[in-house]
Amino acid sequence: MYHQQLSRQLADFVKVPLERAGGIINLIDIYCLFNRARGTELISPDDLLQACSLWEKFDVPVVLRKFDRGVMVIQTKSHSDEEVFAKIKVLVMKPDALRAGISASDAAMTLAVAPAMAKEHLLSAESKGILCRDISPDGFRFYINLFPEIDRDDMHVVKDQGIYASWVSANHAHG
């Protein structure tokens, strides 16, 4: 019963921070904000996680999400990865970004989220084949994937259409 009440309180509480954070916020940040607002009635991280897990049973406009790398966030149900990916595509297609790529900080400014959250979005876009990355001493730089038709699971299979297929055909004709 305690976790159900906490779950409803938390769902109401996160509306304002989520609005300010662009519809998605790190679970750790919510933990700090929620406990700061409660004053002396602090909750444990486990209580927070259990309360968030109960949202699936209630009709609340927020969900608990876990990214591939394990980062947990709270996001609005209306928050769409497709919208985020579209914003990232616009950013990464700018002339400067085509030359130098984008960093998590660049994406954070465009997406209006924290750099750590932006990095999770960039990594998600990479896993979908939208972006590719370069890792250097300066950190991660992300670029538009010019070869989206390459199957990451079987790079030796050449599809019949696309830039890569054209490149393979041209090389086989001269080889």
C-alpha cells in the first residue's frame, strides 16, 4: 500500500521536472529532487524504483525506461524516440557536423537535455543505424551513417540497392 501511494505521489511530482527537462529525466535526478521536496521524510532508492515500477499498473502519463547501457530514466508517455532521432538527424546534417561530427554536448543543447542523457540518445541512434561514431582522445564524436543499408549482423551481405551496393558494383566492374 505504501508503494502504491508513493507511486501516485511520484507520478504527480515528476510532471514539472519532466516538462522542464524536455520530457525525459534521469532517475537519479528525480530521486534527489523528490527527497529534497519531501524534507525529512526521505525515501530509499529501492522505494523509488518500486514506486516507479508500479506505474505500469496505473493510468499515469509517465513511464520508467531503461536504456541499453543500463541508464534508467523517467519519461512522459508522449516522449518519442522518433522525434528525438529526427532532431538528431537535422543536427548531424548541418555542414559543420558533417565535417566534424557532433558531441553529446552539441546534442544536449539541441535536445534541451543533460549531456549524459544526450549521449544515451546518440548511442540509441547509433544502435538503430542512424549514426556512427568516432572515439578519439577528445571523446566521442557522432556522424550521420552514410551506409545505413549495411547489415551490422552480417557485413558480408550486400543489399541490391544503396550507396554501398553501388560502390561494390563499381569495384567489381574494375576488378
